[in-house]
Amino acid sequence: MRSIVFTPAATRQWTKLSPAVRARIGARLEAFAATGHGDVKVLKGRAGARLRVGDWRVIFDQNDETIVVAAVGHRREIYD
């Protein structure tokens, strides 16, 4: 299982989410870290990939040991 690390900006975004949304996103993020499976797509014109959880998105970079979360937010705001 890969470890999950948040950038300072992603940590601020994470703390602003409701507990229910955090639980949903956290469960999917942990599942992706453990299995490598999920609704993940490599982004064009931007470094990294995105994990989709309903209307919420997690933008991240990954290597063999670590997933670095760069941003967490609603789909209408995350790509700005």
C-alpha cells in the first residue's frame, strides 16, 4: 500500500470539507492507494492525475511509494 501525503494547500481544502464528504473521499483514496484501482484519469496540460468521487475530485501525483495529494474540491472549482 502506498502512503498518502497532502500538500499544505490540499490540507487546507481537506479541513474545509464536511465530515461525510471527507469520509467518502478518504475511503476511495485509501482503496486506490491499496489496490491501484479507481476512477482515475491522467490530466492533459497539467501534471498528475485525478480521482473522481461523485462530484468531488482529488488531484494528485504518484510514484511507487507515495501518493501526493495536490488539491481536493468540487468539480466546478477544482480545475480553475
